[in-house]
Amino acid sequence: MTVKRTSKMRKRRGSRTHGWGLVHRGSGQKGGVGNAGSGKKADCKKPSFWNRQFGRNGFKPKNPAHLLLDVTINLQTVEEHLAAWLSAKQIAMEGDAYIVDLTKLGYTKLLGTGRVSKKLKITTPAASASVVEKVKAAGGAVTVSTT
């Protein structure tokens, strides 16, 4: 009479899933918790992780130099915006001269690109030498103020 014996493999040793397939993993098919599985399964998953940032990113400089940069405007741009600034009451008119305070408009330096065809009285924290010459030649004035 033949004796029925159970197979020697009882606990499925060496099987990754132990007979459960992909379920019973805890995180579905993602591969685990957090960033686990990011490099698995060849290239099909990699594009979704390219833009992800890991760990602490960036830095905060002790002396932020970007706050010290000048906000510049050219003479040509000033002349183009005179009508709009006057209608918005951001600048004033005194006789035939436009009175422009660039600090109120948010600019810290005036540069000399462009021509002057109108009489301007400009107050600015900083200005290039060519601006001062061009505005004086047109009959205006540039006042450099530190405040």
C-alpha cells in the first residue's frame, strides 16, 4: 500500500511573495513606504521621480546679496511712461517740466539709454553720468538723493 506524503516545501521558502502575489504588501503596488521603489522596474517609473526633491534643499544666505541689487530703469523707458504716470498721478507737472521721483516708483538707479525730448526734473538715489548730461542738455535736472 502506498503512503501519501506531504511535499517538503511547506513554507514557500525563496518565494518573494509567499503565494500572495502583489497584495498584502502594505502599500499596494508602489513598492513600499516613502520613496521605496523609485529605481525599480527599469525605466517605467523613473520619470515620475526625476522632479522629486530628496532631503533638505536650498540654502538661506546670511547676507542676501539679491536684496542689495539696484532696480534700474533707462531714460528711454522713463520718457515712454511719462503720460501713463501723469494720468495715474504718480508724477507731477510744474510748468513745462515733469517732476519724477523714481524712489516712489520703486527704482533705485537711472541709466542713460535713450534720448531726452522733454524737460525733466528727476529725483533718484543713483544715476549714471550720461543721464545727468542728457537731462541738463534738454533743460532739466537730475537730483541724486540718498534717502
